[in-house]
Amino acid sequence: MSQLRNYFFLSVCLFVLSCTSNNTQEESTSSEESELPKEEQIEKTLYDDVMAVHDEMMPKMEEMMALKGKLIELSDSLRESGATEESTRVASAAEKIEVADEAMMGWMHQFEPNMEGMSHQQRVDYLTSQKNKMDSVKVVMQEAIATGRSLTANR
């Protein structure tokens, strides 16, 4: 019984320590951000917003490429079986995925995270335009994936 009580006490202590550690880490990050000058906080928030969309969509690139391969195979198969109209529709979906891939790659190649020499307003304008571009890439990718999924489902 004494051993059980010791394990329970140890478990409670570890739990409390882990909660305290998390709070301290969150407070540290929060206080670091609040120590930044207001302009830098704004820039950091904008940059984080841009990267959040990028980081959300980047893992979907692999799925897109897999869907593209399936769509090309399906299109070829449909064309060989004489279903030309359906083959064209499926090939168009594969092209849509290619456009989405190029949009993401294009955005990544033109994005310049080093904004030294820019004024605060130039940085805000740049990051705002990059967020808009990344949001557009997200929409194109989501539409391409949805179309690809619908055409390859149950096939």
C-alpha cells in the first residue's frame, strides 16, 4: 500500500511539473514576442501567417503528384477504350494539378524572406502580398486535389 501511495505521489508530482514546464515555456515565448517592438511584432505575425499557409499546403504536394499519376493513367485507359470525352475531362484534371504544382513552386522560388533594407511599411506590404499569393495557391491546390480525388474515387 505504501508503494502504491509513493507511485501515486510521484505521478502527481510529474504531472504538476509537466504542466508548470509548459506554462513557463508558453510564457517565455509570449514574453519574447511582447518584448519585440510593435513594428517587428506586426511583421513577425504577417510572416508567420504566410508560412502557416505554406506549411499547411506543402505536405499536400505528395498527394497531388500521386493523383496526377493516377489521372494520367486513367485518362490513357479511357482514351484507349474509346471514352474520349471522359478521357479529356480526366486529362484536364491532371493539368489542373500541374498548374497547382507550378503555382506552389513558383511562389517558393520568388518568396524572399530576407527583407533587409526595406522599411517597415515595405515589409508589411510585401508580406501582405505574399499572404494573398499563398492564399491563392492554397485555393488552386485544394480545387485540384478535390477534382482529382473525385475522378479517381472508386476506380
